[in-house]
Amino acid sequence: MGAASRTLGIATAATNHNTRHPAVLASYATTMHRLTGGRFTLGLGRGIGPLFDAYGIPRITTAEMEDVAGLLRRLFRGELVLGHDGPSGSYPVLHLDSDFDEDIPLGLVAFGPRTLALAGRAFDMVVLHTFFTDASTTSTPTPDAEEATLGAPGCPGAPNIAVAGDGNELSAQSAAP
């Protein structure tokens, strides 16, 4: 899609950070961002708890998602991260390339109030989970998402809201008042 269009935004919605090393995830996002001329958004999500249980992988916490968002942004900017020990893991060294200075948007698939608030605090876009009803996603903007994302303490700005339509297409709305 990125090669077939010069205007269409491209996003993952979503991948899990806990099944990939942060450097691998950041390098993937950087590659996609550059291949699409800056139209790529890396979408993350909490995943499905029972599936993680079956695989023996710990369930993802809100603190982990916020921590990894900060790490990814640092890697996108070419920073050298030494001795990181946080909710998303312990990493002696994280680094891609000191010449990197990418502004890659981060998206978050969400449907609960805490994850929606996290999208407002630390992400650029929220993708409303398929568990939202048709009635709740046809409002402009979606009231629950708007309230949670705009009301988040330390919200860097109103993230865009992507809503899945009947044909599985995504439409974006700004949550800005």
C-alpha cells in the first residue's frame, strides 16, 4: 500500500511490544516510515491475555506500554539508551543509529478507560478496538475516547482517533475540541 499511494497513511493496528526486542521494533518502524515517505504509524496494543497465558508470556501492563513508547521515541531520535531498567524490561544497551532523527507517530489500540487515557498521555493516535459498538463509533468524535484522551493528565495533545468501519476500513478523526 505504501508504494501504491503517496497520500494513504499506513499503520500497524496493532502489534505487541512484548514479543519483540525494542531495537527490532524501532528498526522496523523506521524502515516502514522511510519506505512510506513518513506516512507510517506504529500501532501497539495490549494483546489478548488468555493467549499470552497459553504461550507463557506475561500479560502487558499499562506501565509497560508507556515505558516502551518512551524508549521507541528515544530510539527514533538516534539516542543511545544505557542501562534501562523499567516496566518494559531491562536492557543494558539500546541504540539504532546516532544519525536518526525520525518523528514516527505511535498509535494505541484501546477500549478501556485506562488504555484510552494512556493513548492521550503517550501516543499520537488511538485505534478504537473492535469491541466498541457501531453506535459508539459513529459519534464524532467518539465520546468515551474523547473524554479519556483529552482528560488524561499530561496529555501532549489530542490524538487522532481511528475507527473501523463496516468494510473494515479505518477513518481518522481528530479528538481536538
